Amino acid sequence: MPNISMRAKETPSSPIRKLAPLCVQAEQAGKTVYRLNIGQPDLATPQSFMDGVRKSTIEVLSYSPSQGLPETLLSLCRYYAEHDIKLTEDEIIITIGGSEAFMFAMKAVMDPGDEVIIPEPFYPNYRGYARLVDVTVVPITTYAEDGFHLPPPVEMEKKITSRTKAILFSNPGNPTGVTYSEKELAHFVYLAEKYDLFLISDEVYREFVYDGAHMSILAFDSVSDRTILVDSISKRISACGARIGMVASHNREVMEALLKMAQGRLSPPTFGQLGLNSFLSSPYNRTEVAAMIEQFHRRRDTVYSEISDIPGIVCKKPEGAFYLFPKLPIDDSEDFARWLLAEFDDKGETVMIAPGSGFYHTPGKGSDEIRLAYVLDEDVLVRAIEVFRCGLAEYQKLRSPLKTIYR
Ligand SMILES: Cc1ncc(COP(=O)(O)O)c(C=O)c1O
């Protein structure tokens, strides 16, 4: 049998989903599992979005234009204008989720062998995709003690080589919830100008900011020809299954390259675009999003207060997204995550968490960290963190100093 490619072999599997079989076994054994591992919003998708799909009168489900439906592009321009971002219709391409948007962006500006700087811990699919296109990831490590904010520019500068082509970051961040200040973004801008780099800013959580305001990379006029915005409605309006994202830039050459890629995959999903258009045309759209943000804000406060009460945990309050990335007083969070599912329960209940190491590029990092997603109702979250606290205490007693591995 012929071999599959090295690329395919070396593409890492999702750290968020790899414990799924243990979760299924736990549930089959009758346990309730609180899923704190996955960033899938639980809130209802707005009615106006659903109406756009349900009330559609199209008879032939044809390809939409590769760039997206004109009316949806226009609605998006209005949306961005309301958020102080000036984009014209020819500066936006609708993609199959934010996933396709960042893949297109990376492919449009980088060749095999080029290097991309990414603050770690980061969204694991960046690494998977970088491997698929033979781009080398150069991480800038950030730390729980600093709330995962960026190191000083001199530290970042040390990572730049003649092969560095771009800096990629998510803001607000998955998995940490960190939201960069204007000053931090200005550091990226400074480096991009000094070393002739592209800045790819993944802003799929752009409206989920609870302390202070979010600043888009597109707000920096001096680098408008070297910035690419990645965006998505998956999280923003709880529409992960619509598979609608966007990639946008003021750079014409970049847009032409992106459009060729968009044409290569023919078209983005028609129903998702109709839904989005209907949602953005609804007079209630901003109030609906505001209500979602309010709910996540309360959840953030609740989870943070419960987590920071647990002895030995290092966790600064994350400013945005819907994740916490606490550092725990253990040394193998993957073993802990498996043990929680396979061995532990508190009154028949346990939790599923995402081990931290899969969010790092640097080997060995993250083995004492985990990602928690707060995508459950507040009262459920309170109970889930209580179960987590019991599990952590029991695991610490069991595992120190002996260690059994459940694999
Ligand atoms: C930072 C970040 N970017 C992009 C995505 C991709 O989202 P989608 O393809 O559903 O828009 C995610 C999903 O979790 C994410 O967390």
C-alpha cells in the first residue's frame, strides 16, 4: 500500500477532541459529564438568522459567487462600519468559517519554508495548517502569571529571521481569553513595519470583550497594506454550523490572491449567507448580540471567581472570548484529564477539560495547564467547577508522588 504524506502524518490531532472516546465511555457508564473542553456556544442562534434560511424562496440551490452574495457583502460592510471599521465590498471575501479565512490568509502571504510568529498558547489548528502548507511556526511564549499578555517588543524581535513573513494572533485569544491593548497591538505594528511583515489578526471573538474595548488591527492605518482580518459568525451569533467566516484586507494584491483561492473552492455556503444577511438586516441584531455578550460576561465572572478560589491555581482574569487557561498544581494535565473521565466522579458527575500542551508549539509546555470553556449555564458552571475542584484535590492526593497513566 502506498504511504500517506508526511504532512498528513505530522499534522497534530485536536487536543480538544482527543479525549472524546473516554467521555463516551464515562457517559455509557452512567456518569454525567460537564463538557468544559469545547468552545461551542450553547446559546440559541438568533431567530432572524433562522428566518433567513427558513423563509428562503430559492428553487435551485446554486453556487453563490465565490466572493459571497452581494447583499451579504453589503450587510457586512454596514456591520463593520458600525464597529468603526471601514471596508468596501471588494475588501471582503466570505469564507467557509474563520477556518478557511485563516487558511487562505496564510496561503496568500507565505511560501513553504517561510516562518510565521504566533504567540503561544494558541488555537491548535494554526499549527495543523502551518504543517500542511510547510510553513514553520515560531512561537512567542506567554505566561499565566502575566495573563498571557505579550512580552516586551525586544523579546519578540529576537524571533524574527530572514524567513519571517507574518505574525498571526487571535485577539481576543483562544485558548487564553487574553485581549491585547492598543499598546500591544502597536508593538506588532512596529515589528511589521520594521521587518516588512504581514499581520494576520484572527478576531472571531471580537465582540466578546468584558473589560475595556476591543481594538481591531484594521484600526492601524499605517499598516493598512499589510494587515489581514480573519473573522467568523460561528461564535459571535452562535452559528458554528452555518460555516460562515470572512477574510478582509485593504491590500489589493492580497485580495486578488484570496479571490483566486475562493474561486478554487467555488463558493461559500448559500444558506449561511442568507441567514447572516437576514440577521444583519434585523433591527434587533445588536441587542441580541449584546444579550449574548452580557451572558458570557456573567459566566466569565462566575467561573473566574470559582476557579481563583481553588488553592494553588494561577489564573489572571481573562478579558475576552469564553475561555480560561489556568495553571494547576499538577505536572501532567493530560493524565489528569483522562483520569477525570476514566476514574473519577463526584456523586456520579465529572468534567471534561482540554489539556494545555496541545495549545503550545514548544515541547513540554502546558503540561500543568488546561483550557476551560464557559459555554454552559451559570448554575451548571458553578456545579461543574465544584466537581472539578473535588477531582483536583483527589488527583493531587493520588498522584503525589506516584503516577499511573491511563491511556
Ligand atoms: C481563534 C479561532 N479562530 C478560528 C476558529 C474557527 O472557527 P470557524 O471556522 O467555526 O469560524 C476558531 C474556532 O474555535 C477559533 O477559536
